[in-house]
Amino acid sequence: MDKDCATDCGTRRGLRLALLLAGIVTCQALSREQTYIVKAGDTLFGIARRNDTSVTRLTERNGLSRSGHIYVGQRLIIPDQRQPAADSGLNASVRKAIANARVSPGRWKYIVLHHSAVDEGNPKSLDRYHREVRRMENGLAYHFLIGNGHGMKDGEIAIGNRWRKQLDGGHLHSEAQNKVALGICLIGDFDKHPPTPQQLRSLEALVEALMQRCKLDAGDVRTHQQINVVGTRCPGSKFPTRSFLSKLKAPAG
């Protein structure tokens, strides 16, 4: 029987090892996004120009305000220009998968939000980790994944077999909660940096579609930290919990 995916969405060291074994984390992949420490006299325009990116992408990737204020010693993530972003909202295949799943009335009571606690991943790598390291017979602990541009497109939504087959989750410590809670995991370590704007747009569209499909309200959407019976930091200190949950729209009808 599946157990939860461990406090803070898995032991980071073990997951990094699994990613290495799966060939996901390579020197080339890690070099796609780099960090930059702001120095005296720096401007966003200058940093963007020197790193062959745009001010808009630099601002969005780091969750900066519209004023573009930066300070000496601030750590900025330089976005990878080679990684295309996924379309915002839900594409036809995701909508079809949500609509076609055989959801029994009252099957799901909650939608729970997680981060992966590592900066790169995809369904294959996390499935392997959950099967081989966490010993979960059903593999990938979550029902959905949302990429950040490393291993998946930024904002790309992947649909797990747990949704397609309407299986219990493996993402919470309580087996009773896993039976009634859908799990959505965003790739990234949100104790280090916030989710990308594209991830948040995709998450909002996905959550609202699932609320409608499963007849849930905004109050049924929780973070891992809010619902787990064992203490956890997930989905990280830089996930905008209050602002995200407050803007969810109730399903029509």
C-alpha cells in the first residue's frame, strides 16, 4: 500500500540521487538557469542585457514588483531563453482528461498543493523516485504535475495515472486523507525561490477546472502545510499561499 511522499515532499537528497540515476540532472541541464548576485550600480536592464534575456522575463521569473526594485546582495535567477513556455490555461488534452475521468460523486474532498523541493523534474523522474525509493506500488504520488522549464515546459501540466485511474493519492501522511485528496505538485524548491508566473497561471486554471469537475469550493483547496497531519514546510516559504487561495473563483453553477 502506498505511503505519503515524506515530509516536505520527499527527502531532497534521495530525490536528487534518483534524478541523477534517471539522467535528469546533468551539467547541461543545471546550466540552463543561473543565479546572479546584485552588485552596486546594477540595474535590471543591464543585468538582462548582459545575460541575453529581457527585463520582463527577469522580473517575472523572480517575482519582482512592477517597479523593478532590486538591492545589493539580492540573488536573481537568470531565466533560460532556450526553454519555451507552455500556453497559459488548460489545453484541449488536459481538459479532455479532466472531463473523461470517471469521478464518483463525493470521491474527492480536497485539492492539495505541493512543491517538489528540487529544481528539476518530470513525471518519469518522480515516478521512478516514488517507485524505487519510496516503494510506492502506484508510482507518482501526485495526480498532476506542473513544470517550471526544467524537465518540463514552464507551466506544462502533466496528468498522472492516479487521476486517469481515479486512484488514492500518495502525497499526504494520512492514508485516510490520501483517499479523498487530489495532489498537485509544482516542480521547484519554493523555499529558495517562488514558482514561475506561468506555473501559477496553470495552477489557477487547473484548480478551478478540478473544483468544477469535483464540485468543490475554494475552501477545499489547501496547501500540504495546511492539511498534513505531520509538520511540513511544503509548498515552501516563497509560495504565495494567501494571494493564490484568495483569488480562486467558485465554480459556475
